[in-house]
Amino acid sequence: MTTHPTHESLLPPTGVRAPRFAAPTTDAPHVPLDGDWRFRLFPTADTGVDPGDPGEDWGTVPVPGHWQLAGAPDAWPHGRPAYTNVLYPIPVDPPRVPRDNPTGEYRRTVTVPDAWRDGGRVVLRFEGVDSWFEVAVNGRVLAQSHGSRLPTEVDVTDAVHAGENLLAVRVTQWSAQTYVEDQDQWWLSGIFRDVTLLHRPDDGIEHVTLHAAYDHTTGEGVLRVDVEPARPDALVEVPALGLRARPGEETRAPVEPWSAESPRLYDVVVRTPGETVTLRAGFRTVAVVDGVLTLNGAPLVLRGVNRHEFAPTDGRAVTRETMLADVLAMKRHHVNAVRTSHYPPHPHFLDLCDEHGLYVVDENDLETHGFELLGWRDNPTDDPRWEPLLVDRVTRMVRRDAHHPAVVMWSLGNEAGVGCNVAAMAAAVRTLDPTRPVHYEGDRTCEHADVYSRMYPTSQEVALIARGLEDPLPDAALDTRRRAMPFVLCEYAHAMGNGPGGLTGYLDLVDDHPRLAGGFVWEWFDHGIATRTPDGEPYYGYGGDFGEELHDGTFIADGLLLPDRTPSPGLLELAAAYAPVRVRAGAQPGTLELRNRYAFTSTAHARLVWTLVADGDVVAEGEVDRVLAPDERVEVRLADVLGDRLDDLLAATDPTTAVWWVLRAVPRDAGADVPAHLGLGAGQVLVRPPAAPPRATGSVVTVGGVRRVGPVELDATGRPVRIGGTAVRLARVDAWRAPTDNDRIRSWYDPVGDAEAWERAGLSRLHERVDDVADVAGAVVVTSRVAGAATDCGLRVRTTWRTVDERTADLVVELTPEGRWPGTVARLGWLLALEQPDAGDVRVDWTGLGPDESYADSRLAALAGRWQHTVDALQTRYTHPQENGARRGVTRAVLHLAGGPLTLTAGEVRVADRAVPGLELTARPWSDRALADARHPHELVPDGALWLHLDAVQHGLGSAACGPGVEPDAAARPTTATLQVRLQV
């Protein structure tokens, strides 16, 4: 009879020690085993290599590391990465896997000190190995283990001797565990976390369970420490509190509580005759009270991100420096929570969250998403045979991480369906740790979870849930139970490419409804892998760039950080949306509402600085002398701040310019690390919209069939051919853009996707028909129609040119849609391509919102002012090229062209019957068609023109790549639009 190889077994790991806490500070000896290991890759799990073979003639790979990335991007000697989101890259035949199963044989010499053989035990600890592995020492097989993102300890005492020993580890890429590790990430294999050789003293500490609660009614911390094995001579001390106790004893003392706002930690020292261990305790209590998630008695709001572990050259083998950079970047951008999607992170990351203050939803290493395509048939989550394995996984997570104060919730996994094993896992968690709520989004009835969780509902549905008006469950008892629970958006916005848009629709609800405990944006980081073209051009690869049989393309590039860890505009928008001091337009004109979103901290550490900005210049400034208590809100009136000065200041400004009132919460500590222009929160209100400039009165001059309107030369069809000293390549109305990733994918809730609607309307293939060119009362009036091939959708256009003086001309474009449109439009505006050999070097000075890009539903981070960038700097080099770089509310822009400066001033801008305060300006050194056709940024090559979009309106961003599309108030629809622009050379 043939038996399945061990790596297809459904048994928990064999030959291993009981799961224990993440190694804290200890005085027990240990030897790190990181570095270059000898390595050889085989095509199947039956490598035929004796575990006693030292592999002296093999090559090497780094540990921690993935064998697919060893040597990359210069070479790919051990296979290539592969990306799928949902699909399994192997046949779905659990627990079996294919014969072709890349398997790595690792070898290294391990030196055991002589003193370690005098007593105690010698233990190997692996923090993470993907996906199944076997451990042998000196040719003797000792253990098999799995659970890629979980620790494994192997007692090797009886197999080692003092001096040099041969450590052999066999790792398979595929195993039974592959079926429960189908997370949305790259398939990468190997020993990718630390390996350590430990000496465990006879009288040592094998496990510590730390309970550090906070009683907010008395201000006392409640401490109990349990030790395994139980020892009557063990001692627990907290030096900063003067506490001494025995394990199992409960002690109380006044403490400073731990929170993300004030992450106060205390050293807890546990001593036995053989070992001293130090843990860092934070006193805090997480509880659900009357349907509200609380921390230390106050509502807990999670302003979070989902975080995969990743780096473009190292995959999931992230360094401590990278972890710290991530944590500091989160804090800088006002993120206060992390969901460890979809597995426990490296334990050091949790140390950093404890230290710097981040709330953590610690997620079990479980996802079976690929079974959804099969109707969840044979799903391990509902198969009793898998129960021991799944319970083992969640048990190892809780025992490893329970001492971390940052962990405020346990998650049983992600997108693994429902079934009998959910109850088993939840029970195992509660047995080990009843102090934290249990989360599992897949448990929609909340039969086993403690919080109600959803991903990507519409803001309208969230509003119903906030008020307890969601659709009832069939089971009345479960319905009552769920309605008494906090609601968490475990994923609520998808930061793929340019986006997400529409954050405020959710966050305003969270601010106003205590049941809503906040949520987590998907996700932190673009998982581009560093690679090169055949001729050496570097770029970041995504799905399909490595010859995968199946892949999910750009869906892996969905982060708030670009692959080089540059913050995307989406992260700056998130920083503004998550800001601890919320600044919004008030209910009445000329007012701003301020809200302190801190749960425990006043705004005494911030100055509330305001400016009155006219035409981009600060004409008045001051401070609001007010300290807001936690969760306090107040409305501030400009008239009260400025008094009688307001009318005089407005009268002294040009009426054709916009006037904004901007308020920022600025840290009093000059060294505080926050986005410079946003501080701890910023907002603004339009005090006075710009008025249209006086009507031009000059006349057209015609010479040799060429009409001259100020500095603009028009040909016989009324098309501009030159503006001042600059030739015009193209000028016409436009309604299309290079689709964003959100545009390309139809949202969960819409019948047609935006990019699909634009294609059906022909917007990517517009043709212009000129009906008439006439001189009317000194102006040139061009009547035309712009439409796409194979469609009756079009725009009737009336373009009017009028001379102001020899250096200045006015342009008015009036648009009227015709035909039956299938959906939205990308933009309504004017496209101007100017011949410019070095377009990327052109400096653009603009007055309006900035300094970074903004869109109709992503504009909180854009403040009124005067800004400047080169055209190159206006671009965002998204991993997958797409629409980017728009600046809204532009009332004036100066382009420093090779032929001399060109100033563009916005006049009247209207969409339907609504006045718009300024243009939306986009400038780039390539066309939208080139941008849409490029798969990677290096494929974009300047074409000798400066491509300008001057738009009355542009479509918002939304989150349709995964979830809702653009909200109605940010969607561009076929409608009438008027755009007035003054051009001056």
C-alpha cells in the first residue's frame, strides 16, 4: 500500500515542543543562525538526499530569505515568484499536492558550546518557514513542522554534541498547509524568518502568561504572571512600581495606562534559579461595553491599515529596520492600528507596536479563499479532519503573542469560509485568553465572534449598521447578539493604484456613531518585486511579470506606500482623514468645526494656527486660543476671529481670486514627525469664490488666413497652432483619462465599470467635427462636435476666442452632451498639447490646492496656497501607470516654457448649474494614451510635448478595484459644462 508523504499529512507538527511566547529578553544563552546556508533546490519532495549529506559542493542562499529571490534581480537560479489573489496555483485536491513540488535542502554547521552539554536542553527555534519542513541534526530526523508564519521549537539535545554539528532542513513549497495559506500575496518559499539555537537551563522558564489589566475607575494596574513549569521559587518583580510577587498572585498598584496615544511600558522581571526573563508590560483593558469597543473605559476607534510583511528585494523576510520604518511611517501619518493580514507578523513587529503605540488585530495564519470558486466544497474550515491542525495554528499564535499590550483583538483568519472549525478555534482562543475580543469576518452571524466585521460595504450600508438598522438575521437570538456588538471594517477601502477615494464617507460615520469601532484600509504596501528588463532597466514587477501559469496581475500593487516605500498621495490623504484633530467646514458659512479625536489626550500639545489665503497669499494669520478635551468638538467662526477686519481684508483683494480660510493643528514640539503641511490636522473653507474677470473687448486680427487672438494663432478651422513662441500639437475638448485601477474594475455594487462605460461611449477614441468658424462681434466662435467611433455619444462644443490685448486672450469652452450615455465620463475639459522638448523640466507655479494631487473624493490633504513643481515632480509613478497628478481648485498657473512663460487664469467654471472654484490642472510629458498603454513606469517616454488638461470636472477615484465605486457626489456625469481660461504670454 502506498502512503502519502508526510508533507501531505493533516497532523499537527510532530517532534516539536509546546508552543511558547515570543523570545523576550533573557539571560539564557542563544546563538543566532542567520546568514548564508548551503542550499540545493530539487524538483520534487523526494530529493533522495541523505540528511547527513553536508552539501559541501552546493551553492548558498541567505537565511532569512526566500529561495526564489536569492540572487535576484541579477539572476533567478531557484525559480521565480508567482502571484495569485484567490486562485490556488496547484490542483485543488486537499490535502494532496502535485508531484512537481520544488523542495529546498538547507545545510549549515552549528557549534554547540561545551558548557551547554553540562545541563539543560538545546533547542532550535524557527520563527517562520514556508510551507512544510523537516529538521535533522547529524543525520537524524527529529521533527516535521508547518504553519509558515508561526514559531517551531525542536529539542535537539539528544542529537547534538559539543562542537560542530550538521543541521539539515528540508523545505517543500507545496504541502497540505498550502490549502490553508491561500493569502493574497506572492507564493514564496523557504526559511524566511530567524533561526536561533537556544540553551534552555534546567531551572529555566518555558512559558510566561502575562495579564496586565487597567482599572480606569481606580487608576490601578492589575498584574498576574503565570509561569510554566510552575515553580514555587520563581519571583515576579516590577522595579518601576516596587512590586514583588510569586507567579499566580494578583497585585495592584497605581500605574500610567498603556494606549496608542501614550504607550507606557513597564519592565516585568521573572526570575527562577536558572533564568531571568524580562517582558515589557502595558496596563490596559479591552472590553465591549453596551455594544461599544472600549480601551481603559473610553471608546476605542481603530484608524488602521492592513499590513502584509514585504520588501521588494526580500519578500516576507523583512528586516528589523524595515519594520521600524513601517511603524514610524504609520505613526507619522496618524495611523493608530494594524491588522496583521493575514497571519501573525514577525514577533519584533509587535515589540515595536508596544513601544511606539499601535493597536493590533493579530490574525491567525489561515485563508482558504480558493475554495470559494468551488462553492466551498471540501473547505478545511468545515472539515473535522482539519480541526487539530487549525486549532494548533491559532494556539501557537496566542501563546506566542498574548503578552503584547498592543494586541487588542484576536482574528481567527481571513476569507476561509465558515464551518465547524471556527467554533473550535474560537474556543481555543478563549481558553488561553478570555481578555480580548475574537474577530472573524467570515462569521457574519457572529455566532462565534465578539465583534461584527465586514469588508467593503458601502457607506450607506455602514450608516444603517451604525444605527442598528441592518437587515435582520433569520435567527432572532443571533440577531439580538450581533446588534449588541461593535462593528469593525476589517477592510473598507482599497488603495490600489490611484486611490482610495471616499474615505470621509466612512470616517464621518465612525466619528458620529459609537457602535462603529473604525476599520482598516487595504493595504499598507505595494508588493512590487525588484526586477529588470532584458537590457537592465530596473522596475517593480507584479503578477504576470515572472511567467506565472496563473496570476492576478496588478492586484498585488494595492498599497499606500509605493514599492520603494515612498508615500503615495493616498497615504497623505489617509493622514488627513485620520488626523487626531479633525478640521471640517462648519454647518454655517464661514465656520470651521474642530474635533479632538484623541481618546485620552487634550490638544494642549498643539497650536491651532489659521491663515486667510487670497490668491495663494497669506493676507492674515493668527491662532485660536482653545484647548479641546478628549472627544470635544467646537465650532469657530471667521467673523469672530477677525472681527471688523474681515470686510476690509476682503475688499482689499482682487475679486477674481478665491479666498480661503485654512486652519492647522501644529505640534508645539518642533521636532514632531508629522506631514509638514498637515500637522496634527488641517482643514479649510472657501470664504469667497473667484469672480469671472471682466469681459474681453479686443478684436480678432486676420493675416494671410491666420486669425490672431492676442498671442494665439488659429488656423482656418479655428484650431490653435501657436501660443506666443510655442507651437501647439493638439487642442480639443476631452472626456477621457488613462484609467486608474479602480476605473478598470467594476465595483461590487455597480452594473457597469467606469472604464467600460468610457469605452462604450467612445471616449478613448474621440474625433472632432468642425461645423462652423465665424467672427462674431470681434470674437472667433467655433462650433464643433466631439465623439468616439461606433457610438452616438458625443459632446456639442462651442468655443469662443476673444482678444484681451496682444499678449492675452480669453477662451470659453461650452459643452453639451448628446446621445444615450452608458455611465460616467472621465472628465469634461480642454486638452492642450504644447511642443516642448524637455517637458518634464518645465516648472509649474500654481495657485490653488496642493502641494500634492487631489481628486473630487480625495482632497482632504490638499490645502489652499501657492505651490510649484516641475512637470516630472507632478507625476506619481504608480507601480502600474494610470491617471495621476491632478491639482484641483487652480485659479492661476504659470508654465515656464522654453519659449517663455505662459500664464493660465481660470475664469467662470461651471458644471451643470453649479459654479466651481477653479480648474483641475494636469500636466505631463506624455499623452493619456501612452499612459494607459504602459504596463510599468519605465515604459513611459516623453514625446516632446507638454500635455495639459484643463478640466471643469474630473471623475473621482472610489475603491471599485475591491468594493464600492465613486460616490455620487464625486462622480462626473455627462452634463453641460463651461470653462473659461485666460491665456497670457
